[in-house]
Amino acid sequence: MKSLSVKLGVTLVGLFIFSCAGMRGKDWKFFSSTDLYEGFYYVSESHFLYKSTVGVWTKLEYTEKGIAKCVKEFGKDYKNLSYSLEKSEINCSTRTQHILFIDYYSVEGNILNTKPAKSLFSKSFSKSLVEAVCK
């Protein structure tokens, strides 16, 4: 029985790694750029959740100014920040975004921290993403 649970665990970890590797590919689409970041999003056919709601991955690649803002907001652990991955649900009918979680990654690719649904960016960021996804 223990061997079956180990095999299942290994399989699930493999599927997670495979799905994350797929997000790094050519499916990322540019949607916004500021002095803090360059923003990309990813939506696949399987991310259409219900009616007009879409699951979206967002990747922000931070500039020096963006890193400084994160360090000021979250602390010195973010000085090696490179990018973040954010999982959201976007309702195209109401034109709203609900952030589920944000993972912040270091230059080495390690997770710095997983923050609850708190973004440092303005409503214009969310508006740009919603407009890109709900065309």
C-alpha cells in the first residue's frame, strides 16, 4: 500500500512539473509594460472554467524599480527577485479579476514566498490584463 502512495505522489509531482514547464513555452502573450515590470499572460483551452470565467496565469518580469518596490513592501528577502507567477480568475462578463495567489521567484528560480492575493499594482494593471484576455 505504501508503494502505491509513493507512486501516486511521484506521478502527481511529475504532472505538476510538466504543467509548469508547458507554461514557459510559446503560449505566453505580452499584455503590458511599465517601469516596474513586463507582463505576460497564459490561457489554454482547459482554463475556461464556466460561462464567461477564465483561469489565467500571469508572469511579471521585474525591473530594478519593480524589485525595489517589492523589497520596500515585503522586505529584504525580495532583493533577488526576478519574476512572479500569479493565478487569477477573470470574469469577462463583469470585466473583473480575482487573484487566487502569487508566487515570487528569485533569480535562481527558487520560490521566495507565496503571498495571499495581494498585488502591488494598480487597477490599470488589472484592466490591461482583463482587456487582453477578454478580447
